[in-house]
Amino acid sequence: MTRLVRLAISGASGRMGRALLSLLGEDSRFELVHAVVAPGSAHDGQPVFAGDAGSLRCAHDWTHAPAVDVIIDFSGPAALAMALDHCLAHGTALVSGTTGIDAAQEARLAEAGKSIAILRAANFSLGVAVLTRLLREASTGLPDWDLEIVEAHHGRKQDAPSGTALALGHAAAAARRTTLEASAVYSREGLTGERTGGCIGFAVVRGGDIVGEHTAMLIGQGERLELVHRATDRSIFARGALQAAHWLAGRDPGLWQLDDTIATAR
């Protein structure tokens, strides 16, 4: 019988943390052994699973954490730093979707990849991972075609373009041996003149309750290729993080990508 992966969650009371907890009850691959919330949180010391007084309780640090195979972190920069400390001290793998970290923390994570297995992603949708792979291949195979990336999200989203749209742009630019900084066009208004060859254009839609839609349009003469991903349920991101955690547990040290977890066609 295969041993269960011993899992801990950093940011257990957040939106993604709650989504992970809701899925774990039906996922026989894992044993949840520790759950961390922010210091001062109303959840600190409370049962992880509401209504189960004898269940695992939330903690605000890693002091009394048991042995863990992998930590999934969806928190903030400070909590991520604490989780990383624990991973380095115990050789634990780390899956993280935390954003907004500074250059110093990025450098520390890169250095940590020499000692432990780390997998980070801005978007844990497995479909988006495949979309990125396909866009990379299409951008390489059709280097002279115009490329436009259109993304749509709910009206409450604060940033634009989305982090996923930018990640798609970076992947396409790298495939064409350039950078997004050199090729991106983020807005068009008024008399813009003709389209500049080699640029990567972005368009943004905001409204309603759209979970997330991303379309990469490669446009040639007389034909167009569209690669589209539509998210209709936020749980896909938690499912992808669990898939990443199961894959990462026991891996060699390194900085892994979500794309690595997806089988390559033979």
C-alpha cells in the first residue's frame, strides 16, 4: 500500500486554503498533519474542520509541526518566509502560489532550490499549464504571426493584465527569443498607427463573475489560430496545487514548474 503524503497548509484560513481543505476530505492521497493561519487570526487554535472538536487544530507557526512531506503555501510574504524556514530546516518540499514577494525573497527561494524541491506558480490550473506549453510551441512554429492575448475576469479584480496573461506573454516572448519588456503593447487608443511587427498585444475585459478566461490569438495572412482556456470553477486552482504537491513530494532539490507535473506526449 502506498504511503499517504503528509501535507501541511500555510494560509489555511484564506480563500485558497479553504478550497484546499474542502478537497482534502475526498482525496485519499494525503494526510493533513498541520495547518497554519496568521498570528491573531480568529481561526488560531480552532479545529481545522468546523464541527469536529477532536480534529487537527490551526496553529500560527511551525513550532509543533510533525514530520511533513510537503507544504502548500498560499499566504503572504511573511508567512511564506516562515514556511520556507521550516522546509529548509527539515528537508521538506514546498509548493507556493504566494505572490507580491520582493527581490530578496525571490533570491532566497532560488537559493533554497539547491537544497529542497520547490514548485511555484501564479496560476495552478493544469489547463493553463497546457495552454502555456501549446502557446510556446505555436510561437516558435509561427514566429512571424501577430500575437494578441485577451483576458477576462470578474469586475472585482484589481490588476490588469492578469498575472496569467503576463505569464503567457513571457512564455511566448521567450519562445521568440525576445522579452516581454521589449515587445509588449498594453494599451491602444486614438491614432495608434500600424501594428508594430513582433509586438505582443494585450486586451483586458472586466465584468460580472467571470472566474478567468485567457485567449492567445496568433494571426497570419488568411488564417488565425486561437488557444483558449476558460475557468468556470475556482476549485481548479486548489486541485492543481494538490496535484503539484503529490508530484513534488520526494523529488530531488530544484526549482520545478507546474508544466513539469504534466506528462509529455510520446
